[in-house]
Amino acid sequence: MSGNKLQYKKMSLEELIVLSQNNDFKALEELIKREQKNVFAAFSYLCKKQENVADLTQEALLRIAKNIHSLKNPKLFKSWLNQIITNLFYDELRKTQRKVDTVSLDEETENTPPIKLQILDKKCKPHEKCISSELERIIKNAILGLPEQFRIAIILREFQGLSYEEIAEATNSSIGTVKSRIARARNKLQEDLKGYI
């Protein structure tokens, strides 16, 4: 039986999706197990109220399980999943009745270099881990300080690896708006993190 489990672990994301769509429960289980860390990380950087992160993660994973059959092209899974994350985040914002920050988009500074956000190195010594987890906390707080539209754009770009086109689709914005938001988010983060990175 454990050999059977191993077989699923070795499968590509696409294979797991196709099997899940054919009602293979073990494949769906492996797919969800693989994606839960990414989903949790995305919400932990998006949500100011950290107590909402686990609930939103669970809801997103539930939506994957319930709606995997509706995904027409397995190659578009990441984009589809990020649409789920984005929708849940916006639903949460509406629920808490928080007014979404309005931002002016007149400056286009899209040439700002990306910020290196992947901090934790698995091979570092305990004291280095302590420093890097402190730095990760500082970066997370800086991201949480961004207006919602900036935050979601930078997370979809830097953490989830989406293209400008995919982010535009996920957030119902134009590509120019997405580029502007990402550039301004990067500028703000670089300003906030000047003393650290």
C-alpha cells in the first residue's frame, strides 16, 4: 500500500489533476497536500488578521476539491488556483467591510527590480535560522502594510510566479494597472526594508 502512495508522490501536478478529475481520491489527496503550503503562505501574506489564514486556506483547498472537474486545462491549474485565492481574499475584505484603499496609478515605474523574497534557507545553522525568520517576519509586516491591490499583485507575482496577464485576469485589471501596482509595491517595500536587505 505504501508503494501505491509513493506512486502518487512521484506524479507530476498535471497527472494528479487529470486523475483527480477522473474521481481518483488518492490523487486529489496528494494534489491538495502538495498545494496547501503555497495556499497558506499566500493567505498569510495577504491577510492582516492572521487568525483568518487557516480558515481561508481550508476554504481554498475545499474549493479545489469541489471544483477540480470544472478546470478545462490542467496546464492552467496555478492560474485557476490563484483565482480562487484572489476571490476568497476579496470576499473576506468585503465581509469585514473594510474600504479597499484607493490608489492613483499615474506613475508607471515598472523597471523596478524584483525583491528577493525567498529568505529561509533550509541549510542554515540555528542562529542563522533565527535571523532569517526575524527577517521574514519584517518582510511579511512590510507586505501587510501595503494597500490591498498592491499586496495581492506583488504576492501573485513574487510568490505564486504568475505572469502580468494572469494577474490582470485574476484581479480583473488591465496589464498596465498590474505593472504599475507591482512597481509601486516594490518601491514601497524597498523603501521600508532599506535597513534590512
